[in-house]
Amino acid sequence: MNQSVVKALMLLNLFTEEQPELSLKELTEKSQLPKPTVFRLLRTLEHCGFVLKSKESQHDARYKLGLKLLELGNLVSEQLEIREIALPQMKKLAGEMNEAVHLVIENNLEAVYIEKVESKRALRLYTKIGKRSPLYLGSGPKLLLAFLPKATQTKVLQAGKKEKLMEELGQIRKNGFAISYGEQDTETTGVSYPIYDYHHQVVAALAVSGASSRFKGTDLENIKKQTKACAATISAELGYKQSI
């Protein structure tokens, strides 16, 4: 365990609603750490935006929590809102199709599975909440990548596959959905549609996955139709209004 990180987090935890602003002296006393250590940690936290130096005098300085924590808090809040809104619709969709349904977001240039509803079939997919995946692997991750800026796509894609995948991402964006065959689990197919927020930004992918033998012909078309409708319902509940 990194003790410097532990000590820095301990300092952040000293700020409360009753004491939103603390001096260097107060932080030193409350943390029971040496003053030079507290000062060094505060400088790092300030540089990263986690604390803000609000006042400074010849003998002391005062600090308060920085905007970076607000940014991270909003990110967590948004993810929780998406999960809370999406889960009832995901359960309904999984019940109708008896296939696994996932909710996927992008975080730090990776895909993260933040919610999952299992199918009732004997053979289940190896995915779990919290799983991370490259953005170029699987229908949900690729859909998210398709709606990111071109510069980000170029940064993410592996050099040897870049040209082919860039073409595929363009097609995904044009079609409005992504489909993958055996990319994360052999002999499985995944279909994903975008979830939009009220800013008209893609904030998540709704992915349905199952055995490739069931994702063919009219069955596949029905899966696409139902998944698209479910994603649209979740988007509407997040405040998205489709342009006419």
C-alpha cells in the first residue's frame, strides 16, 4: 500500500461540512503528520486540483477542497443516475429476450461494464460489473469509441489494425449501432445501441449478448429492434430529446 497516497487521502477526509476550510497548522494538528510532510502533500494535491489554496499569510496558509473533486463527484453521480434509470429497462429487455444485457461506459480510454442483467440460460457470459475492456473489443466498447473524437480514436487504436477499425467505427456511427462476433467470448455475438443524455452526448452503450446461433436472421433483427427501443427509452428518461 502506497503510504503517501494514504496520507494524502487522509488529509482530504479532514475537510468537513462544518470545516470546509482548514489552515496548514490545523491540518498538521489533525493529521498528526510532520508539517513538512503535510505541506508537500498539499502542494501535490493543489497541483492536481484536489485542493485549492484559498488564503496565504506570512505564517500560515488556508486550504479548501478543489474543483477536481466536484468533477469526479459529478461523474460518479451521473454513472449512478444512468444505472438507476437503466436497470429496470435492462431487466425488462433481458426478460423479453432471455439474453444478457450490459451497460457500458467509457472511462480513461477504456470501456467499463457498470451494470449487467444475466439471462436465465445455462451457458452464461464471462462478464461482471466493473470489468474493463479495450475500446476496440466488443460491440459496446466499439460503439462508445465510434462516438469519441477522431483524435481520441487514433490514440486508442492499435497501429496494425487502425485503418480497418477506423472504417468500422465510421460505419458504426453511420448505422447507429455496433455488432461484434466472438470478440470477447468465442461463439457469441453482441449488439449495442447508444444511450444519450440531455446534452445529446453518448454517455453509455446498451449491449445485448448471447450465443451466435441465436443472433441470426429474423431473430437478430428482433434483437436489434428491441435493443434500440430500450436504449431510446433510457435516453428519454435521461432527458434526451431527439431532433426532428
